[in-house]
Amino acid sequence: MNSSSRSGALFAAVACVLVGASFTAGGALVHYPHAGGQALRYGAAFLLLAGPACRGGSGRLRALGVRRWALVAAVAAVGMVGFNLSVLAAERTAQPAVPGVLVGCAPVVVAVLVPLAAGRRPGRAVTGGAVLVAAGAFAVQGWGGTDSRGLTWSVAALGGEVGFALLAAPLVRPLGPLLLSTCVCGFAAVEAAVLAAVGDGFRTPTGPEALALGWQAVVATVIGFVCWYAGFQRLGTERATLFSGLIPVSAALTAPVVSVGTLGAGQLAGSALVAAGVAVGSGALRGVRGRAYGSGGGSALREAPGTAVGGPAGGEEPVPAARRR
């Protein structure tokens, strides 16, 4: 790993840990209108991001064509609002572990789809790491009861998670992490507000609900999204998505702190699998082996051509070096 890869891994890890920790706060929002809560969360995040993002960003916004603006709207609709509503719909007839496990398979899907779309074979290191991450997510969460409707909505949530990565890939370079986070939050706030207006509406949040919404807006969205896209920019689509396996791990590790869960052998074993998968797929072990043997050139973890840091990912140009989102 070079310095850009290391910083990218740090950004991606911080983002996913913050998002996972926010699930504990989300427990206070079970009875709050779902679409209305998302509109408030993303609207508040947009207002916090807009000031810093617009300094010098107007030129980049004007340079976006219709296709890229459509992608921004799609990231918000599919990867944010659609993802969240799919998870909530799944949990009406399925235990929370079911959508969590399906969403944990996103790294495997991305590791296969991205190289195939680029006309190359999936890299063994990234694919192997993705399988370990998915297995770890399963071990952390287990598998719960469900019916066909719950399973269908869980698959839709998986599609939202994959879309959140793939649809944003061509936007990271022209917009940058801060401006991209601002744009998708703005679109998501409007889309969720429209759904709230025709659905469950809005109401004044209680004290605990307001704190939970504030935590999700500031920590999980403002800080989490900017860190996520910064990691995405440095690692590329395939390797950055591996870190999403840290989301259920973070949720499992933080839940006992507020007495809403327990930490057992399954959670610890799953966390170890996720860590191993991230290390294998991100190339961290390659750096260790290179230092141990004096050369990284013979590592079996060398990526296939086109998968190096900053290489094409999901259709973007080369760049330098589960549950609720």
C-alpha cells in the first residue's frame, strides 16, 4: 500500500464505522415517519455541507452534463432513499439480520460486476476478500426468519447498496468528495420530502428522536459521506466497497454500549473474518509481505491490470492513487 492507499483505507474505514455506530441511534426513530425522517436528516446534512462545498465549486457544477446530473439523482434515489425504504420494508416481515446479511454481500457483487463491465476478469485478491467480508457479515448478524416479501425487499436493499457504489463512481473525480456529498444529500432530501408529503408526512420529533436525527445528519452523513467518497476516490470502487463489511461489525460492537445488544463469539469471529477480507482485498497484506521478503513484486496478491489504485472502476476515469445509510 502506498500513502494514498493507506489514507483511502483510513477514510473508508472511518466512514463505515460511523455509519454502523449510527444504527444504535436509529433505534430511537422506529416510530418516527420514515420518509419524513430521511428528509430532515439529508436536508440538515445538505445545509451543513453547502457552505464549504460551494466555495469554488460552482464551476464544476456548471460543467456537469445532463447524464451526470441524472447519476446524482439516481445515487440519491437508489442508494440512499430507496435503500433505506427497502430495509424498512424488509423488516416489516423479516428479522433485521436478513437484509443485513444480503447487504453484506454487496462487496462480492461489486467485485464481480466492475471488472466485467470494464472487460476484464475479476481480480482474485479483491474477489476473495469480498467473499470473506460477506461471510463475516453473516457471522456477525446471523440469519433470521423471513417470508418471500421480506426476502424480496432485502434483495432490493442489496441493489440499493450496490447502486450507491456503482452509480457514484463516475462522479467522484469531477465533483470531489465534499461537493458530491452535498449534491446527493440535496437530491435525497427533496426525494424523501416528496415521498413524505404523499405518505406518512412529518411531525415534530421528541427529544430522543431529535438527538438521533442530529447524530445521523452530522456524524453518519456529513462526516461519514465525505470520508466515504474520499476513500472511494483513492481506492477505487472494488476495494472501497470491501470496507462496507465494517458497518455490521461496528453496529454489533457498539450496540452493547447502550444495552441494545450482546457481543458473543459469533460477532467476534465475524469481525475477524471481515478484517481478514478487507486486508486481503485492499492489498494491505501485500505491503506486509513486500517488507518481509524485500520485494512486493512476487506477491500472489498482485492485482490484475486495471485494478490498481486509481484505475478504472465502475466506468470512472483513472484517479490518483447494512443497514440504514
